[in-house]
Amino acid sequence: DMEEMDIKWNMALLSMRADKFWKKTCKKINIQGSDIEGFDKSKVECFNCHKMGHFAREYMAPRSQNRGRRDNFRQESKAEEQAPKALMAI
């Protein structure tokens, strides 16, 4: 009896977690009949341009803006590493 209750409890928790995940990701999945998987892109924000409705990999504009930012960051971090440092003990 205890094992059966434990299994039922775990199945209920798993079901609740799956529901919460599917609501957060906006996926539509039908497991029993035909396998239908969908994704609502209208709620997705692009990482590159921050517009709704597409993924970053589908973004058609050049990515030169982002690369410039990365290069600037690398140059600044190198400049900070090369700066002389002194330690003092009292």
C-alpha cells in the first residue's frame, strides 16, 4: 500500500511539474494520439534585436554590432590586465 501511494504521489508531482514547464515554454504537446509539438513564437524575444516573434538564429540582419561590443570588452580587459599593480603590507 505505501509503495503504491508513493508511486501515485510521485506521478502527481511529475504531472504538475510538466504542466508548469509547458505553460512557461508555451509548448503544445499531444502525447496520446498523434504527436503534435508546437511553439508559440509570438511570445519569444530575439536575443539580437529584442523584437518579438523570432529566434536569434532566424535574425537576418548582420551581427556586426554585437561583435564590436565583444571586441571592446576584450580590449578593455587586456588593458586592465597589463596595468602595473603594487602590493603594500603594513
